[in-house]
Amino acid sequence: MPVRALSEEPLENDSLTASEERQKSRLRVFCASAAVALLLLLAYGGFLVWFRMATDNALARAQRQLGQGKPAEARGSLEWLLAIDPGQEEAVLLAGKCLQAEQQWNAAAEMFGRIGVDSPRHQEASLSQAITYVHDSRIEAAEDALLKHLERYPYPGSQAAHEELRWIYFNLMRRRELEQYLKASLEQHPADFSLLFHFLYSEFRPQVAEEALGYLRQINEKRPGQASVLLALGYGQYRTGDGTAAWQQIRKALELRPAHLETRLAAAEILLEQGQAESAETIVSPSEGEFSSLVQRFRSDDRWWRQKSRLAELRGDRAQALECLEKALALRPFEREYVFHRSVLLQAQGREGEAAESREDAKRLEESENQLRLIVLSGELEHPTRKLCLQVADNYEKRGMKLQAGGWRRVAGQFP
């Protein structure tokens, strides 16, 4: 037994020695792994520092080159950065601006479109994309982009987008849509001088058709088939006396957008002027089943009621003509032409007292319009005074336009 015990003790020592060796081995592996990980971490940290410095240098160099009028070189400075990090937003925006400067409009619009809506850079990118569409004569795409931009970044948060959209409406002679857009903005910002100023000018200093046609023809040659441009071309040609060419353009626009309210109203107006009452009646009387939404919009538009009144008068139905005209006036009581023609229809029915009253109303409206027109044409509003603002407010008040009158009074109140 003693011999056996002595023979087992070395085995136990050998077992302990093997366990210690395994522990030491694991420790050495751990230390080696930790050292490698530390080296990798240091290397990665160094790479991040280098990448940040290289990114800043590339952005600064590209910005400098772009400022020097070298957009192609600037874009070249960004190529490696965008290849490594396609989502680097400063580089994406700068590359888009370079492409704009090179007039590579499609590529620029695509580049700006990379910036997501949740990005703090989206406001700048979406505006730049819309402006790119304008430069590329893609007017409908520009309008759509601007409307979406302004929905997300309302006026006055995006003054530049507001101005771009206003110019589109102005250049395409879309007076009513411009008026509606400015009025909606005024309802939110009733004392905004810029809005009040442009609202007034949109009525009394609209785009001249002869000037607009040259611009519109260039757009149509570059990007044919845009319904809004065809409509504007047709309207401009109609205003300059070329009814045949006008109808050709508006007919094309109508084929592209058969349910578009402005196009149908313009088409009916031209047909009425050409004596084609039956065709005009067809245009403004679409099927409720097929165009139910359009029919509802027609009924809330004063111009449609005025056209229905004209058509009724051409049929000899003066009672119906007056009824339709009254509905137009209910929607737009300050429209002098409506008020005056109401007096004509009343006179034809022997209602002389009402006719005389309506003529006086039309005369008062004309006087107020003339006063506002003189103010606009004088250019005095470039340097407004309290007295002038109150004068504008008084004339708007006489026309029953309370929103505008109130706005000008509030602006007047800002003067000492």
C-alpha cells in the first residue's frame, strides 16, 4: 500500500502541471488576441481620423474649385469620397451643385434626390432639385417638386421656393392659380408685406402675353408635350389674337389632361369667342359619372358659372343667364365685369331700379380698381409709407376684399 501511494503522488503533480500549462497557454492566446484587437482598434481609429481629415480636405478643395468656376475638377475631387461613402450628404449636395454648374440637369436632379426626407439637408436638396428642373425646362416636374417642398417647409420657412413657384405661375400666365396661392399664404400670414405686394401686382401688373410667348416657345421646343406649357402657349396666342393656333395648343393640352379645370375653362372661353357655343357647352358640361371630381370643382368656380351664363344668354334664356351670373357673383363679388353684366341682364328684364344700382356698384368697383392700378404703375410701393398702405387698404375695402384690406392696415400700423 505505501508503495502504491508513493507511485500515485507524481501522477497528481503531473496533472497539476498540465492544468497550469493549459491556463498559461490560454492566457498567452488571450494576451495575443487582445494585443491584435488593440492594434486593430488603434489602426481603425487612425483610419477614422485620416478619413475625417481627408473628407474635410476633399470637401474644402471641391468647394474652392467650384467657387473658381471649375465644377468638373470639383466633382473629380469628390469621386473617391462618394465611391467609399455614397451617402456622404455634404459631398452629395456639392456634387449636385457641380453638375448644375455643368448644366448636366438630369444627373444633378438625380444627385439631389439621394438626400432622404428625414435628413437635415433635405430642405436644401429638394429646393435645389426643383430649381434644376426649372433650368432643364421640366416645368411640370418643377411645380410638383416645389409644391411638395412647400408642403413640408411652409412659407416663410422656404422663401426661395415660394418665389420660384410664384414665377412659374407668373410666366405661364396662370393668374387665377397665382392669386389662389398667394391668398392661401395670406390667410396664414395676413400682415406679410411681400405677399400683399405680389398679390396686388398679380392683378394689376400681370405677365404680358407677347413677352411670355418667347419664353414658352423655347421651353416647348426643348421639352415638348408638357400640358401646362401647351395651355400657356395657347392662352398667350389667344391673347395676341391668334385664335387658330391657340385652339391647337389648348386642344393638345386638353387631350393630355381632360379633367384639368383650367384647361377646360380656357378651351371653353376660346370656343365661345369663336362662336362655337355648342362645342363650348360640351367642354363645360362633362359627364358626372366620368368626371365627378371635376364637376364639383366647376360648381365652386365663378368662371364656370360665368361661362354657363354666357351660354344661356346665347340661347336666349336671360333668366337662366342671370341665375348663373348671380352664382358667379356669390363666389367673386368684387368682379366688376360680373357686376356690370348683371345690370345689363336686369335692364333686359325691365328691372330698371336694380339695374341702375348694379351699374353704380360697377362704377365704384372701377374707381377702386383704377386707384390701385395707378398705385402699382407709379412704383410708389417700392418705398411704402403709412399713408400709401392705408390708401391701398381703403380701396380693397371698397371692393369687399377684407383679407387684403386688413393686411394692408396691419402693415400701415408698423410705420411710426
